[in-house]
Amino acid sequence: MSIPAIDLMTALRSGHSTSPRLTWYGPDAERVELSGRVLDNWVAKTSNLLQDELDAEPGMRLRLDLPAHWKSMILALAAWQLGMEVVLDSADAELLATLSPEAGSEGTGFDAVIAVPLPALAMRWPGELPPGVVDFAAEVRSHGDVFMAHEDPDASLRAIVSSAGTPHPHSDLLDGFAASHDTGVRLLVRAGDGLEAALVQSLGAWRNDGSVVLVHPDVTVTDKLLGDERVQGD
């Protein structure tokens, strides 16, 4: 059985697979550009990490204790591809992806904690990690570029609950949760608006064969940036 998140990843790695789909502007002149094929590879590797190392399966919950960032977008897409629920608030979850692994590992009830260093070139977590915490940067690259689910996802299971309290099943992820955008849009998404807003806007752009320029709050959005990236409708 397929679900919208799986269909979306299929579309992103097909067709114009070498075109930019997610471009990140971060502090210290950091720029990361992911084509559809590379974005799909990252999502596949992350889904395999969740499934093979952490026993993730449809219906389980992944809490993203992370800002809007290209890595948090990948984790959300990977969880949805598995048929998991993405949690953006303090609700209960089996798995936690976080910038604060010490807090998440101290008897808080998570089955597993994933430490996510945000710098693009980080090959591992900077420093020691508590026992049992998974280092996302160190582990994800060793996983396969193709994802094969061990269990078919259920489209009726919950994919996310919006900040307004609206539950969205997987079947409704692109029709109900995602924003509406023109076909082929090159969309500016401001990370300062939060992870939920970034996911809503990005899913809407990708659904309509578009792409996203995600910009950290500390980065000034100049006319040159908009022109260089061919952003439409800032």
C-alpha cells in the first residue's frame, strides 16, 4: 500500500531529479543544495536508520525537538515515508530527535534518542553522548540509498497533529496539511516561522513540482539572494 509521502518521494527522485528541491541558507555563509535525487537519498538513508537501528514501524511517533532546518525536514519526510507520526510539541513519542540529547536521555520514556548536529559538514556529534544515544551524523551515511519498508504503512494512521489541534492522517498529509502553491514554484521559506510552517509550505511546493529555499533567521534575505535563487513571490 502506498501513502502520499511515498508517492512524493517517488516524484522527487523521478523526472527532473537533478534540479534543486531544497536549498538551505544557514549561518556562517552555509549553503546546502539538495536535488530531488539527493533529497530522496537522504530521506531513504534516514528511513533505513529509523527502521533498521531503532525498530521504527508504522504508527510509532517521532518527536522533532529541532528548529526548521534541512535535516529536520529530512527526518520528517523519513518518518512519514515509514508511516510514522511526526510530533512537533511535547506530546508523548517513542523516538526523539533533538539538539539536547542529555535532556532526552534521562528517564523521559523514549525508546531511543537521536542526537542531530546541525552544521552541514558535521560528521559526528561534537563531544560525548550519553550511553545509547544515536549520533545521526555518524550513523545515517552508512545506510542504504534505497528504502524498502518492512511493513506496509496504513494511510488511516495519524501523520501529524497541527498546532491548531487538527489531526491529519497520512491520506490527508498533502491534501489537508500542506499549503497550496502554484505548479513549479520556487518558494522562499523562512525558518524563523517555525518547523510546522516550514513543513506546511515545503510539502505544498514539492507536491506541485516546486522547490524550496529555506533561510535561517540570522540570514538576511537580500534582493541578490532572491535573484540568485530565482525565488518567486517573496
